[in-house]
Amino acid sequence: MAQRNQEKGVTGSAPVVNEPGRVRNVVLVGHSGAGKTTLVEALLAATGTVSRAGTVTDGTTVCDHDPAAIRQQRSVSLACAPLLHDGVKINLLDTPGYADFVGELRAGLRAADAALFVVSAVDGMDAATAALWEECAAVDMPRAVAVARLDHPRADFDETVALCQRVFGDNVMPLYLPMLGDDGVSVAGLLGLITRRVFDYTAGLPADVRDPDPEHLPAIAESRDELIEGIIAESEDETLMDRYLGGEEIEVSLLIEDLERAVARGHFYPVVPVCAETGVGLDGLLEVLTAGFPSPLEHELPAVAGIDGSPRPPLTCDPDGPLVAEVVKTTIDRHVGRVSLVRVFSGTLRPEQTLHISGHGMAERGHPDHDADERVAHIYSPLGATLREVPECRAGDICAITKSGTAETGDTISAKDDPLLIAPWEMPEPLLPVAIVAKTRSDEDALAKNLARLVAGDPTMRLERNPETHQLVLWCMGEAHADVVLDRLRAGGVDLDTEPVRVALRETFAANSKGHGRHVKQSGGHGQYAVCDIEVEPLPRGGGFEFVDRVVGGAVPHNYIPSVEKGVRAQMERGIVAGYPVVDVRVSLFDGKAHSVDSSDAAFQTAGALALRDAAEKGQILLLEPVDEVVVRVPDSFVGAVMSDLSGRRARVLGTEPDESGERTLVRAEVPATELVRYAVELRSMTSGTGTFRRSFARYDPMPAHLAEQTRKSASAQE
């Protein structure tokens, strides 16, 4: 561990605080490439947490320690980086900006009490970031904005702030303005709007604070008036606005108090310009994080219940209260095994403590309900992949535990004698299927072992063994998510391939047909004689299977009639034209022959199967494809494109309606499942990442003749 600390430039021991009021849990969000990880690295270096800042391009940052992140040069998982500033511990939660890793983002939001939106002064923001702002607003999560990458030649702070105000709302206002250096291009400092002071970073951190030059005063005055009016509008002192408009000079200390109160309540959203490379604005940002953002004492905690569902009183962030914590992320570290990132909501987590670990409600994603008592030997403060042992973790703080045998993402940790369950957070449904196959038998064993580990840590991935297509299917959030999962499997020593995903179809009869089954062998011993005649009739969709005995005069002995049915059922399961199960038919046995010596159960099973195949050759067989009911949620501007695309997928559009927020449109349609295999990727591309959808099975419908013929030919070629 010491060697790994040295590689990352980690200095000193982990920051420890004893009061929840001195903790800030802040999640960094923003689109990929906005500069979140680089900003975290700069803050760690500025506070002396690491001796030097790493870079994304060199793969040396604290947060992007995953091999996939280093290779792709972008974050692919949640990482925690605590630092200490002015006696306050700030747990920075760095999240991936790419939409495929939304599960990691949700975990970060769950563990945090406030969100820092990082917006590039060069590239602006994507629609997904705007949607996330709305999501945070729905739960009143306090927010601030860091405008990053100010050192870039194309950086435009004013336009970026204007964009934030258009997208996020009017209460998004800068606390500082960038001050250009002598070259007129680089950012050398900041103009403080509340204090009317200049923060000069020419000599680096800490900034040299001085009075503004005469040329700075007009810009400060104009922006300061707007800022102060915004702060006063959120003040509890209703007389303050009248006093300000009357010309009274409001004390700076009073303005700062009102600002901090409005930020902590999620009513005002300060903007801080920052440059990670030069250190410009880092101290101002740290001031917002420590003084403006709320402590865990001020943030509403999730609901809790007994493991039997019985209601419990609301939690409070009390280190002496009942122990309630949550596993917000689980990973497998090659050095120490399973590592679980834990947010402690109530009580205190201590070493050598026997805990109860509960996970319920995720069985459909491959996480069976589980309850277990486990002893935790050590408690750690995580700094990226580096684990530093700490004596305890109190309510409001974040820590890591290792070597748990059962802890999975989303599990609740509580006291052994008082087991509890936290209300789960919403996880998106994985909708991109990827069929994988191990190359050898030994790879199959390694694949099963590694998949179990990945599923335990990633609730946005679902594992499914399709009993009809016999494919092992990973359901992922998108192509980038799938690439990371496959890379991790291969890194675990699994040699595997992917193959096209096959949709489970059905076969049925389009009209009545008769079939003759004859199994007669003249040699080979007894039990080789059976003849049967059947009639097959189609049933309404969903009618299942019926077998009718219409034999007259004992042409087929009574004891062999179940054998015929068994043979018919077996052939139905195997399929008759393309290898898919036959459904929705009534089979009537009306005639046949038997031999007093050579007939047998096995012979009549074979004859029954042959009769069904003969009826299929004489009749008309339909291929049925599953049809899903799909609900697509998109901004109004994309409704036309989505509906046009659905029409090209043979969909039947059922209608549109506004969603519960009134800011998005729901498009309802029925779509063949064969057209939805890659819809998760294509919808995201079509809607700039803003579109989401959910699907549920509706029924089976006949497949168009030309597609059915292609499927038959493909099945014949594989035989």
C-alpha cells in the first residue's frame, strides 16, 4: 500500500473529523471531457492531499485508476477523493460524464449532499447535463457551477455563464469574473464581486488579494448589482431589498451569510471560474464547498424499514444513533479483493464489528435477496484506489470496507441486533443486449466466476441465460458500458467472443392441416411399430396447446395415446421450420395403428413427432415475433424524429402525452423486439443523449413473410 501511495504522490494520513457538521459530500457531474477529474486532481494538490497533480493523458490521476479509464482517457466509474480544508473534510465524488455509466452517477448522487456541475468554458454542456440539473432540482439538491478549462484559447466565460442561465435558470450567477493577464489572453486572476477585491494568481496559490485597478471597476459594478439583487431576493430579511434599492450599502458579511444560506437550501447557484492547471479560482471554489454547501446534518436522509418491511422512525445524522449505512459501490481490487464504498447515514462504523448486510429487491437483475452477518476487520478512507486505515467512520461520512463476502452495490449495512433496509435508489434499466460466448471449457468456468463479481458491483448490468436461444446475454447501458465490461472479463483471464443476439421467436400453424406419422422398422427387435394420424388447428394468440383424443374403435390403444401427445409436445419444443417452439395449436389424434408385440411408448412418441412434422410440410407455418410496448421519453424537439424512426421499425405508434414533469413527451408504441436490439444506442444518438425508453412484453404477432423467409434460410444454413 505504501508503494501505491508513493506512485500517486499521496501525502500524510487520511483526513479525520469527529463531527458530521464538518463533513461535505459533493458529487461532481458534467459531460465527458468537461474537466471533472482534472479539477479534482487540482483540488487535491492545492490542499496538499497529493504532492503533485496527475493528468488524464498520462493515466496518473487519483480518480481514474481503473485500467479501462486509463486506456480510454475518460472516467468509467465512481471514485471518492477526500480532502481537508479549513478543518472541513470534503468527500469529492468524481463521476463519469458519459451516459453509459449513469449507474455510477446515480451512486454518486446517492452518497452526496450537494452537486458541483462542471461546465467547460470551451464546449459548453450537453443535453444530459441539463436533464440532470432538473433531476437535482426535483429533490432540492444544492448545486453550484464550476466553469472549467479557462486556459483554453477558445474559452468564453461570459457565453458559458449565459448558457448556464438559459438552461439552469436565472438564479445561476457568478461570484467572480476572470481577470486577463498582461498578454490579454491568459487568465491571471479573478475579480471578487461581493468583496470588490482582486485575487491575483500570477505567483500561484494562494492568491495575492488587493484592490481592483480602475479599469476593473465598471465590470465589477455591473455584475455586482445583479448578484446582490439575486442574493437579497432569497434573503429571509424582507426589508433588505428596500434598503438596498434605497441606496444603503449592505454589509459584505450579511451578504455572505444570506448567500451561504440560499446555496445550502438549494435556492441559489453560485458560479466560480476555475483553471485546474494554473490554480485560478481553486481557493474560491473550496470556500463555496465548505461554507456554502450543506453538511450531512442539513440533508434529508433516505427512508428506512425493518428487513420485513415494517416501518421505522426517520433517520437522523447522529453518530450515536442506530447504525445505518449503504454500499454505494462495490468493486473487485486485484490486490485486496472486494472493496465496498460505504456512506454512513446514522451511527458509527467501527473495526472488528459484526454487521448485518441486507440486499433486497434486485432479484430480476441477478441479485438474489440476501441477508448475512459479517465481521468487518478494518475501516478505510478511500483516495481513489488507495485505502488508508481509519479508526472509525461516523454518521455523514464515507468510508470503505474490504473482503466482505456478500456486500453488493445498493446493500444496507446495519447492526446485527437491529437489521434494517434503506429505501433503494432508482436505477436505470439496461437495454442493450450483448451475447457472449467463452472460447473453451476452461474459459466457461472463469467466465462464470468473473461475471458473478461484476454483477455484484454493477446493478445497471443484468445477466441472462436465454433458455430458448441458449445464449448468455449481458444487458448493458450502451456500447461504452459493454466495452468496459468485456475488457474487465478479458483482464480476468477469460477468452471470449461476442455473437449476434437472437430474439426468441415462436412458430404456429396458419390453418388446419393433417399429418401422418409412421414409425415402422422391420428389424432391430421389438418396439418399432407405431402409426398415428393427427389434425392440427390454430388457436387464438395466447391459446397455448390442447391435445384431443378422437380415436374411435381402439385404433390406437388407450395406453399409447399419452405417448403420442408426449411426442407431439417434444417436437413442438424443438420447432418445425426454424427451430423455435410451436404455440397456439390444438392437436387431435383421430386414427392410427398398433402392433400387439412391436408397439411401444417410444415408438408412438416418435410417430407423434413425425405426424406433426408432416402436418407442417402440408400446411402453412407462421413465424411469430415478440412485440414490446415501448414508452420513449424525449424533449419535445425530438418527438418528430423519434416517431419517424419508430415507423421505420415497423412500430404501431399508440400516441403521445406529456410526462409527469410537463417538460418531456412520452411516445407510446408497439414495436417488434427484433427491431429493438440496438435501439438503446440509436435512440441516444438520435436525441443527443436525452432520450430514454422502457419496454415490456405485449404479445406475439406474425412476422412479415419476407423476414420470416430470411429467418428460415438462416436457420437452415446453421443446421
